[in-house]
Amino acid sequence: MTTVVPTSEEDPTLSVVRFTAEMSWADAGPDVAEGQVSRLCVEAQECMLQKRWLDLASLMLTSADLIFSKASEKDLECVYTVICNLVTKPESLDQVHEMAELISTKVTQQPNDKPAFRLKILFNLYNLLESPYSQYSVYMKALNLAVNGKVTEHVVPSFKKMDNFLREWNLGVTDQRELFLTVANILKENKSSARDSFKYLVKYLVTFSGEDALTMNEAKEQAVRTIIEFVKASDMFQGDLLDLPAIAQLEKDAKYALVYQLLKIFLTQRLDAYMDFHAANSTLLQSYGLVHEDCIAKMRLMSLVDLGSNQSGQIPYPLIRDTLQIEDNEVELWVVKAITAKLIDCKIDQMNQVVVVSQIKERVFGQHQWQSLRTKLATWRDNIGNVISTIQANKITEDVPQAVQGLTPH
């Protein structure tokens, strides 16, 4: 942040008021300008003496706004550094919040005029604030400014600190929803990782649980968007979306029931189910921008995973061929694709024409998967216990002759 160093005995705040007043009234002529500058300086002094910091901020912002297109960025940075520092003056956090709102609102009114510089002002303001809610409010204004000013690349790096922000801000549900949806939209607009955008969409949907029907209705459009983005993504094969109330509500929705059915196919069924769905709903899929060939490719991989979880460790080539609806010479190709995508860990036994599966990545991880994991862990614990018992028994057996030998007379 720029530090204003006074070059005279005049307070930095008054120096800024004088500077902005002189520049904003320069075209009015010396006689008019001098009177207006004096008036503004006197008014600023009165605000300072009476500790009317909000009024002082408003006065300074008005003049600063008038010179925004005239002054250099260096001068503007000094001006707004002094203005932002006013939030450190009041003792009341409520007044600080009111001032932060005033400053950030004014800064974001012209998002297309030096948007990157305006973002810098907001982040400087953010760093001066101690109240978590004031910080959140300014941060949200920065995100919206970035969107409107088309400079989202400047805010995307801050998303790496989101977990820390959430711990510090301790937001309510409504604010969480606003934040998660805004971040998801920015990531999508910025063409960042589709997975990252999807992650924040899911975070948004998770906040809807047990609400009344009217509140849940707000989430429908984003629930549909989440489903479509999951289906479209070529690198996402796992998701516990079906358990989310915001998505579950679509199952019986007159408008979106088919979208829910599509998600269920991708998470719990095989290629044949998708092909039947496409035959009956090809227009619907096209309306959401879904490419049939891409959907087939994804469903083949997910169907192969499903085979791996239901075939007791071995999948015959003919079963893969029939399930994936491919030729005999394509079986190994699709197995390799699944391995590359880290969906399945296996060995290809060409001699016996089987795929020997050692591990698969579950498409969903719900109650059934948790129970299975619990059973496996219990078995593992019992096996470890038996091994320890065996080792201890063998140790005792080996130690007894040595003890007896020590008692034998020479």
C-alpha cells in the first residue's frame, strides 16, 4: 500500500482534500475555485474535529470521484490510501462497516474505468479492516467489480485462500451461498478448471438442506447446471450428488425430472441405460449442449468401473465388449483408458481373456460404500490382531527353552 508522507505541517487528510478540490474545480476559474477549495477544507476540518468520519469519507470520495479520470494512478493511489485509512479512526465497528460500505460502493460504481486499479483500492481497504463481516462485504464487492470490469484474472488467485477466509469470516448460510455461487461463476467465466467451478457449485448446493420448498426452489436452476456440468466433464467420474437435497428435489419436478434421471444413469447405471435415454430424449440432451459421442465415451468408462465392482475381481473380455458396445479389438483400449483416468487398477490377462481388477474408483460413495469400507476395516483389524497374537505366541515359545537352560546346574 502507498504511504502518504506529509511534506508540510498540514494533515495528510487535509492535503488530499485540498489536492482533489483544486483539481476538480480547476476549470471553474481561480476566483470560484479558491472559494470552493477553502469551503471544502473548512468542512473537512470540522468533520475531523467532531470525529464525523463517515461525513469526511463522503466528502473526500465525492471530490476523488470527480478527478478519477484526470489524475495519474500514482496520485489516485495516494488519495485513496488516505481515504481508506479513515476506517481506522472510529472506535465503533458498526461505523467502520458503514464507512467500508460507503467507500467500496463508490469505488465500484464505474467498473469499466480502470477496473484493475479499483480492485487494488478495494483490497487495500480489505487489509485495513478488522471486522470479519466488513472484510467479507468488501471482498464480495471486489468479486463483483472483477466480473463487471472483466478483470476476473486478478481475483482468481485469492480463491486459494478460501478455506482460511471461511474460517475467519464465519458466514451465515445466505452469505455462504452468495460467495460460493459467485466464485463458481467467476471460475467458469475465467475458463479456469471446470473441476474447480464444479466444486464451488456443489458447495453452494450443500447449503440447502431441510429448507422449506420455497427456499429449495431457489436452488433448482443451479442443481440442473451442476448435473449438466458433471455429465459434460470428461475428467469427472465420481460424485455424491444424488444425496444432495437440492438435487434430489428434481426427481419429481415436472420440468427437471429427466435431468435428474440422466444423472442417476451416469452415477448408477450402464451404457445401455444411457442409450435408451438418448433414444427417447435426444432433443433434451441437445438443448443442454450435451454431445452424444462424448456421453457415450464417458458412460463406457463408468460402465467399466461398474463391471469392476460387481465381478469379484475378474471381468471377461466378452462381458466388457457387450457392456461397452464395442468390437473385440477395442476391449484392451478401453481398459487402458480407464487405467489412465485412474478409475481402475488392474492387470490385463490376454492369455485368459480377462481383466483382473485389484481396485476401482467408486462412482458414488454413499451409505452402501461406507458400510463396505467399515466391513473391510473390521476384517483388516481382526487380521492384524491375529498376526500380533501369533507373533506373541511364537516369541513366548522361543523364550521358554532359554529360561529353562539358565536354571540347569553346570
